Amino acid sequence: MDPSSFFDAVREVLKLLLGSSSTAILSAVGLVLLLLAGVMAYVAVKSKPEDLSTFNKVALFVCLIGGILFSAAGPALALFYVSQNPIQTRHVDQRFEDLINNARVNFVVRLIAYDPIENPERGIDRLTKLGPQKQVYSFVADYNELVGRSVRDALEMLGSPYENGQHVSAVIFPLETRLYPANARGLLQVIREVEAQSTIELKDRFFADSGMLKPDEIDDLREIGIHSYRVESFKSHYPRYCQMARTFFCGQFASRDQVGGLYRDWHPLGFSQKNPPTTPCSIPVHDFCTFTDWNQGRANLKPKFGSRAFLLKNLEINRIPGRILISFEKEVDRVIPDIGAR
């Protein structure tokens, strides 16, 4: 085995052990006990037999046996988890780092939960577009953030918990068109594009006033490079962008339903919230848009972080190359399958 393969294997083992708090704790306790046993064994070797107390002998035995058992329990539990769900899921820490860095997306997924009696047209065999016909842009998620998770858990991460009796249509496909991160900046870009290409009367547009954006903001919003969507890249503009995005989110504008059907799970930093607030528009602007830096925000944001959100043209499904269509009816505890594209 070459060194790179060995280190790759070590990394995979560590990812398995550290992927769950329970396996990590068991392994850590085992390591500590083995270290203590090593220290006590060293003391025992250096001491005369008659100088060793009964306590030292018992402690050495307990630490050694306990260390072996706990050290074995960590990997054993990790293997059990893998046997229950062999698809490796992406940990929240990694997903949150992807949000911070605006990591590249290769495959996206659209999950549509629906009542089969009231909305049979949302069944996978009857869907024609990613979203409702009136939408110009629809919300999608990074497939790699949801793969391996149950459909029920995936819906929760997308801010729309599963309701009894619902069916779920899933559309998975490789990304071959422009994708906008759905943070405040990306949302404003999409609104401008939609309104520029629509027949909505000027007075009914969100950007009805040509002076609404400052010259430097207009220049910034023209940039579509992947790094430009990192919040750190437009941090000086973020308070203004967020306030404008909130006004659109909470207002009644003609283009509102054409832009993804914004729902209460949307967060202006570009992700769907788990257990979203019931009335987000009642949150004061300062609290709605508060952001200092990721170090301070991490502790408050991670518990509510579900999955990154993106806006994509509302494509015709039968014209999407490489699409995979799945219908989950009563199998909402089945996992989002690994299609081998990661």
C-alpha cells in the first residue's frame, strides 16, 4: 500500500469515528484510559513489587481493561451506524463551512412534498417543471448535503417538516446552468433579473426606483463569480442588502411569486432553517439582519442551520440532462440514494 492510500484510509476511519458524538466520546474515553494505564504501567515497572499498593494494581487493571473496551466500542458503534445506513452523510460542521465558503455545487435536488389527494399534479409522473408554472426561479438544495439522509430528515433540513400522508417527489440532476446562492445578495440579483425580463409595470416592481441601489452596489451585484457570494466578500454591503431583501420577503410585490415562493424557512445568509420562526416578518430588522462575523454567528446559527438554499431557473424537467426522478410515497424513512456522483 502506498503512503497516500494509507493516509486516505486513516482519514476515512477518523471521519467514521468523529462523525457521531457518541463514537467520538467512547473513543476519547478509551484513549484517556489507555494513557492512564500506560502511565501506571510505567510507574509499576519502575517500582518494587512491595511498594505497589492494592489501589495501584486495581487502578492499572481497570484502566487497561476499560481502555480496551471503550476503544473497541467506538469503532464498533461506528460500524453499526454504517451497517444501518452505509451512505456517508455530510456532517453539519462541513455543511456550515460550505455555507461560509460558498463551496461549489455539482448536483442539486428538488424535493416536493404534497398531498396526493389534493395535489396529485405534483406526483413525479405528472410534474412538468421544478416549481409552479408562474415561478421564474425555484429553490433547490445541494444534493450532497442531503444524500444518505431519510426523506423525512431532508424535508426538516429544508424547513418543511413532513406531514402524515404526504408523498414526496424528488428531482436530482447535475448542475449545468447558473445557480444563485439564496443569500440576500443572490436574492436581489434574481429579483433584478426577473423584473428586467418581465412585463410587470414599473410601478408594481420592487426595483421601481432607479436610485434604489447605489453605484457601488450596482457594480457589486453585476459580479457573479463564485467567490463574490461569500458573505465576507460583500460584508460591507450585507446590512443594506439584507434590509432590502427583507422588505421584498415581507412585502406584496408583483414579482414575489415568481422568485421561488419565498417561505418562512429562508434565512438571508443563504440557508433553510430547521424549525423556522412562525412569523419571521415580525422579527425586528436589526435582529433579522444581524451579522458580525462567522465566528460570533456560528454558535447561534448552527443549531438552526438546515441546508444551503439556492435559486435556479424553473426548468422543464423532461429537458434536464442526466435527471433522476424518484417518488417516495409511504417510504419517507428511506434515504436519499447515493447515485455515485459525489
